[in-house]
Amino acid sequence: MKYSLVCLFLASLTASTVSLAQDPQPQSVGVAPPYKAVFTKAHGIRGIDAPTGELSDSIQQLAKRAAVGDGHAAAQIYAGLSACQALKNRQSLSYGSHCSGITNDDLASTGKWLDLAASLGDGEAQYAYAVGGFDAVVGVQNAQKHPEQFKAYQARAKQYLLDLADECNFDAISMIASSGGSDGIVFGSDASTAYKFQLVREQLITGPQNIDRTYRSHLESKLTGMQVDDAQREATKFILHHCM
């Protein structure tokens, strides 16, 4: 696996899980697809809102809350530091009005806060960890020097997505379907799991966009007839037990 390509891929996904703008404001990320009404438990990722105003004004209080188990507070620190890093990278004039007093050491701790937020059970942070957290939590160079850290990250990211999927989180379900069918960083090559969750995904939403026949055929081509039948049964059971 080429870590440089993996890193670029995951970095492109990070923006979908953290609310970033020139002027960071609380906002929703993306628009939920039209779930079929029968699936009352279906929901999606909203994104993590960065604190408003100067991050230095709120980071200490948020850190105190995180220290006593507040996962959302840790997630907000992660979102705020990610926003500051993005503003710094593009040399935005807004950096001074939102991130003054934030040090390089603070920015270097971004992954620590994401890891903490996810471990404390914040679902939005768990999704961010799994789909865009590799660079912040592990990093390419560190993964090359310490492959065991990459394996630990991979295992946790996989479990986070599976746990979120069990709550009928559409974004997690979609990510599992995508990752497992394309040799993704989290699920590797797992066509059976990908096919199961692709079928679940197709059942959850209405409209012509709900079936990707090309991708489904791609997954089926990697499976035996028995594996296809098993995955279809598992998908039906999953829908009944987790989404209704």
C-alpha cells in the first residue's frame, strides 16, 4: 500500500467531517438522503462544529470538560484546531481573528483530541477518525516506522464504522460498502462485507440514486454464488435488526 496516496485520499475526506470555512461557524455538513419512512432509525453524520470566536478563549474550558469524559468537548477542540490548521495552510487573513494564541504544539495535538473524542464515544468523532483521521492520529512517516500503530489505528477505525453502522448510520454503512470493495485503508479487500452493506445502503434510500448496478456487479464478480446468497440474507437481517 502506498501511504502517500492513502494520506492524500484521507485528507480529502477530512473536510466532510469537520465544519471548516474562512470564518468557522456551526453548520451542518452535507444533506441527508431521503430515507424510506419505514427505516425510522436511519440517520447520517452532521459533522463536528468548531467553536465560534477565538479558539484560545474556549480551548481551556473544553479541555477541562474533555478531561472528565466529555467526548463532544474533545471533538470540538479537534474541530477548532483542524479549522486553524486549514486557515494557516492557506495563509488566510482569518487565521489571526480565530486562532491567535494557538501554538504549533496545539496544532500538533489535533490527532490526540480526535483520538480522545472517539474513544469517549462521540459518534461524529468516531466517523471522522475512521474516514479522515489517519494523518492526524498516525501520520505517514510514523506508520512507516511503526507499522503496529497503523494496524492499531486500522482496527479501531474498522470497529468505529461497524458500531456506527449498527446504529443505522447511513454514512458509516456507505463507507464500509466503499472501503471493502476498493481495497480501502480500513477494510482492505473485503468484498463480502462491502456487498452486504451496499445492499443495506440501497434499501435505505429512495430515488434513482439508490442502486449502483455497476458497483454491485463489481462486488458480485469477486464472490461465489453462495457468498452472494449469504450476504443478501445478512443484509436483510441487518435492516430488520438495526434500522427499523
